[in-house]
Amino acid sequence: MIRLAFVIGSLLLLALPAQAQVSGGAFSGFSGNSGDPIAIDADELEVLDEQAKAIFSGNVKVRQGASLITTSRLVVHYARSSGSSGTGANDIDRLVLTGGLVATSDNNTATADSGVYSVKTENVVLEGNVVVSQGESVAKGCKLVANLKTNVAKMEACGGRVRSVFTPGSN
């Protein structure tokens, strides 16, 4: 569960660096350095061991400190590796969030229709009605692709142009 907490924290840390004033400590509560526990609440948890996945569904809430992610469904996919005992260990391969997601911390918010975090590549992809905001400053697009290793993020438009509004002096 600790690895899941770190991955979710990493996902949120990367959701906002695409825009200068819409970044910062928006999801600092989920940072891997945070000592706060991570709590996951859902209406249902289903573990499909043979398929190497765990499914949290129905009013999913992931909280660490002042930060919160809400979504309809969180699927945790595991990569299996065989040990000498033959039992195999599970490491998280990717997280898939569907049914809309909202990530908040203080006056910072990121929303999208869906999101995927790939652990090995450290890529985060938010898709569908992506909106990231910090106070009154807002950036909107259809897709946000970001990488934790390189700290590079790109917002893609919805057939037109990416829309950003920065409000000087807003928090």
C-alpha cells in the first residue's frame, strides 16, 4: 500500500507543471516526501489477483494531508515478477482513473474525464476536459501529458487552441 501511496502522490505532483502560474505546490499534500498517511475510501474494492489488478469503485476518495482526489473508479494494475520462491511479487505498473477526476489542495484544482499514471516511464496523461487552476489562474485543454523524470508537461488543445488565463497577484 505504501507504493500505491507514493505513485498516487507522484501522479498529483505532476498534474500541474504545464503552466507557469498554474503550477507550484498545488498538490504538495500528496508529495512522496509527505509523512501524512494516505487514505483511500470507496464504495467497493475488488482484487482480481489472476488479472493482477485491484479496482476501487464508487465515490473513490484518496486523501493525504490537505490534498484530495475524487473519482468514480481507480484501477491499480500490477506487474508481476517471479522470485525464487515462485510466489511472485507485485509492483504497481499503472493507475487508471475513470469516470471523471478532481484533484484539490487549498485553492488549486485539476480536473479531467480520465487519467493514467505509468510507473515505469513516470508518465501522467490526463484526458478530456482538462482544467488546471490556481486561484483565479486557469489553463484548459483536451489532454495533458507530463513526465515526472524530466518535469516536462504539454497541454494539447481540443481542435482549436489551449486556453490560459493568468491573474496577476492571485494565489
